[in-house]
Amino acid sequence: MPNHPPSQPRKVCTVPSSERIDPTDARLLLALAAHPRATAVALAEASGLSRNTVQARLAALDRDGAVGSFERRIDPAALGYPLTAFVTTQVAQRRLDQVAHALAAIPEVLQVHGLTGDTDLLVHVAATDAEDLYRVAGQILDIPGVERTSTALVMRQLVPYRLAPLLRRAAAR
């Protein structure tokens, strides 16, 4: 499956989720989640599908944006960034696109979510240590259009990113 290069935005799937992932796709994705390096033949055996069906379905899921980048599986700590933090950010609404572009240019920014409510953005960052986090938070605050930030350090992860429970539910439909 091709990866989406960091310089290109990940495609957003516009098909309603009830039409996008059927039980067969869910079984295939569960097999892939359990064995991410499995060959198409191994995935076919694990999911009860033919190799050609597995390849065609994986290609369609990738093309539709339903399958993300391999990057999510890489732990920032393995790259020397053991600190994780979330920076809530308020921005001047007219400058939202410029702020998002500037955030994307900061290597330590892992992900940015637009929010409803008092906070406009939730910025997920990685840092080497507290001093580095201070520097990154300062870079975010210095972006024209950023009005206010608040930084929360992650003390520990209680539930890791996961989709298997949702995939199992979709596979049972």
C-alpha cells in the first residue's frame, strides 16, 4: 500500500462511512492491523478472500483515503522525541489557513485538529525535553494569527490509538 508523503495532505474520504467499509473490508483491515507486514497472500488466507480481491480492496481503500499513512505506527520517542504535548490554540478566524500552513512547517507538530468551542485548534506536538517543548510552544505562539495558546504535557497514555473495536463491530454487520 502506498504511503502518503508528509508533504502531501492525506486525502479525506467523502463517502459516508456506512458505504465505505463493508464487513469484508473490515475483516481485511483487522487482518492487516494484526499483521501489518503481511503479504497479500497471507492477508487473503487470514481474511478468507482471494489474493486478487485483497489487492483490489486494499487499493480501493487506499485510493479512497480510508487507510492512512504508515507514519502513525512510528513512535516519536524512537526518534528522540519522548515528550508529547497538546497545545490548544485560539486563532484569528480570518487567518486560520495561514496558521494551519505555518503549523505544518514545524517538524515537531504531529497533527492539528480544528475544534468547536472556545479553542480553535488542538495541536499535537512531540519534543525532546521540557526546554524543547518550550521552544516549540513559543514557535506556535509566534505564528501571525495565533492569539493564545495553552500547553498540556502528556504524563502517560492510558488508551493507545486503536480502531480494532470499531473494525470488529463493522466486520460483524
